[in-house]
Amino acid sequence: MTWFERCSKLECYHTPCKICVCVCHMVWVIQLLWLAQRSKMLKVDETTMKEQLKVLLERNLIKELEPGRWVRKVLDKKSELRIVKNMPSQMDGTRPKVAIITSKYYEKLAVDAMMEDKTTFVKFKTEGESNVYTIGFIAGQKVVSTKLPAIGRQRAAQISSGNTTTRLLGTFGEIDHVLLVGVCGGVPHYADYYKHVRLGDLLVSSPVDNSVTSTTSAAFNNNASTASNDYYYIYCDKTTQEKEEDELKSTQFSLKGWRAPDSTLLNVARDIASTKTSNTNELLPWEKYIIEGQKILEGQEVEFTRPPEETDRLFMNVGGNDVIEVGHPAMPEPSSNGPPGEVHSKQGFPMIRMGPIGSGKPIVNNDQLRLEFAAKHQCIGFDSEFDQVLESIDGNRKDSYLLIRGVSDYLDGSTNITWQPYAALVAAAFMKSIIAALYQ
């Protein structure tokens, strides 16, 4: 599949070029002159580039602002799009109090579907990075959402993700809470239903010990076997092998962890997760938001409906590169003997899981290390590397933040296109419930 085919299907996730950033990620306005220069690197001439832009115009995916400049077309009729060089000033008392950060286009679509009275501002620069902010209301509270241009270990991605977060928090200086909403990979348990994470499930970052008294925001530990239990998010920078007395090699993880000093968002999330209905057929508010969001997003290019259960396939590594397909743990009969706080999910709706979320290329790309790391630090999921984003949040003295993730695969959220839109919508729906409860 060519880069343009991926771009047209919203399947390019790592911003390989500026046209993909515009079309898939709704971040930058593109200039034809720049594309002509870049085309040499992409092995695409200017004529081909123009033809591809014409196809996108015909598909109603982009619109031409003026000769040589295009921007992604917002298909939501209730959303206004404005191109600005500077963000319009906002009066005191009407500024957003909640910031929402996403990293993929469909994640931002899902988040914006939860908003009312929204306006998308494209803060355009002729050189360098531009930014997109959508300002609207969720449950009567004014919020702002944005999408990171890139994430990952590439230097450009690290710089841009940190800078975008810093600009967001600098532009909207009265932000009290930051929600990181999107998809991730789940950590499966091949035998225990109560510990098994499935596609479509909802993960909320929290410490293992479930305590909320610490005021530590970030820490670094070279040999953290249990200390990481205090953290919401654990990033592994590198691994080393050390020989022990029995000559067996032990893996050591170089870690950095984050935990929000302010536990307000976590407490609200716990309250929502523990809420049950008297009628098993009755939907909770966040479950209703999933259905409402699906109706709002019906006209988009990607499907936000829940994929068929048979597409949730589970594989087990049996050594080296050999894997076998296995069945999911069977759901036990409802009884009073289940683990405290665990409930059976409604048919066709996600389970809520709470625990640390991990990341880091050294562990994510290795099945054995990933499961070893998850067991050691009790991680429930892995996502693409958000360490630079969390560094920026911490550096800007924002003490209240939370990661909300929908499970789209069993890696880090980057591989299963089928489940990604639905998983993003699940996370966005739970986000809306948190904001509604926060300001009720």
C-alpha cells in the first residue's frame, strides 16, 4: 500500500509527510511549493502530487483555501472551522478549564463528537508547526482538544509532541485538568478471566496500590521492582541483562514513572467505574455516550461501530518468532466469589480496568519482555510513547491529569486498524462522563 493509499484511508499514523499530516491529522495547512520539494524524497513528482490532491478534493476530504494551500475538511456540520494566525482572546470566566490531548485523527474525531457548540481553530504558520484547537462544551463545561502531530522515539516526534503540549497549556493558561484520550494495547491473561483485557475494553491509568495520597509527580529508578506501584504511567528507556548467582540472566529495566499529585480525576473515574445499575439491561451514562457518539460519527470515513467479536483474535508466543492462536478465558458464572470490584460486562459493551499503563520501544517490540514487564509492574496496557507529553504537563505545573485508553490490539495500539476507531470512541465516552461528574 502506498503512502497516498494509507493517507486516503486514514491509515498513516506516524506523519511521514506534510500532506499526510494535513489529510489524516488535521494539523497543518500544506503548500504546493513545499510539496514539490518534498516530492523528490517521496519519489513523487509535482504532477502526481496535484493529481492526488485532486482525488482528495473529489472525495470531499480537503478543501482549497487559496491557490497552493489546502486544509482538511471538517465533515461535522455542527462544527465551524476557522483559519487564524493567532488565537482570538477569550474573556475571563469563559476560558477552557479542561484540556484533552489525542495523538491520532480518529481519536480527535471521537473526542470532538462529545462536544457541543464547537469551533475548530487552525493556527496556521507559513513555516514550522501549526496547531489545531477545537473549543466547545462537554456537559456544560468549556473544554479544548488538540492532536499531537507525531509521537514516538524519533527526535522530531519527541520535540513536536512536547512542544505541542507546551503550546496548548501556554495558550490556554487557566487549564485545571488534562485528559490524555486515545487507544492502547491491552495485556492479555491467558487463563484468568478477571485479569484478561480484551479488545474494546476501557483502561484508566492508576497506581497498583490504589492509594491517592502521594504528591510525587515524576521519578526515575534504575532498578524499580516494586517502587513503580505508585505510578500511573511507566516508561522503559532501555533494558540490560545481568547474570545472577545461578548463571541465569536477569532483565533490568531503566524506568521513569509519572503520577499526578492531584487525584481528583482518578477519584471521579473510580466512582464512575464502581457505579452499577439495578437492571442489567440499563445502560450507564458513559455507555449511552458510546451509542450517541456512533450516531454523530456515522458520516465519517472510518467506522466507529464495534467490530464483530470474531475479529478479537488472541495469540500466544511459544518461543522465538513462533505464535499460536488461543481462545479467550471463559467468563465464569456470576457469583459472590469473584474478585472485589469486578463486574461482568454487558454484552457488546466494554469492561473497565484500572492500573498502570506502560510504554517503551525496548519492551513493546518484544513479546517476552513485554509480558515480563507487565507482570513485574502489573501493567494493564501499553501505548505509544507519551513520556514527552507527560514531561511537558509536569513542567507546566499541571497537577491533575489522567490517561484514558480504549484497547485496540495486544501490542501498543498501533496495529489493529479494525478496532482503533471504536476503542477511541470508548475512551472519549468515558472522558465525557468524567467531565460531567467533575462539574456537576
